[in-house]
Amino acid sequence: MKRIIILFGFSILMITESFAQTSSEKGNNKTISKDQILGTWAAEGQQNATFVIQKNKIFYPDQNASYKYDLSNDHIKIKYDGFDGEYIVIKQSADTLVFLGNEKQVYYRFKK
């Protein structure tokens, strides 16, 4: 009986630790401010700007289109035409921005 209780306790501990690790990988749980993400960003490996984050919208130069967004804590919701994109935002450095959604998207501050 003692073994069963110990094994049960150990199982609960492992599940809790696994959940905590998965949660931390999904987001940094840090509040990101608009001031931290304002600017021009290029996707990893790209020579041209992918988008420009402005105070109330994101502008995509290749599409010549702007979309409103909402930033809350470490989540951004972009209101595209026909759907809303939702991502966890991670600022790895002043010049590196990561969006986590269905896939990881890495952007670098675009410097001319």
C-alpha cells in the first residue's frame, strides 16, 4: 500500500512538472508593451520588411494592407480580413521578436 501511495505521489509530481514546463514553453508570461514592439520587422532570412507595427495597426508593405491589432500581456490578436490571428509574443531581445501560434515565427528589427 505504501508503494502505491509513493508511486501515485511521484506520478502527480511528474505530471505537474511536465505541465509547468509545457506552459512556460508556450509563453513567457511577461507583459509586452506596444512601445517594445513598435517598428519595422523582417522575417528570418528576408531582405525586405515583412511588416511595420504602428501604434494601432500593423502594415504589410507587400500587400499594401493594414490590420488592427490588440496587445494584451504577452498575446497579440491581429484582425485580418476574414479571421483573427492570435499569437504569444516573446521579445528575445530589443531586435528579436517571436510570434508563437501554430508555428514559431521569428522576426528581426529591420534596419536599412
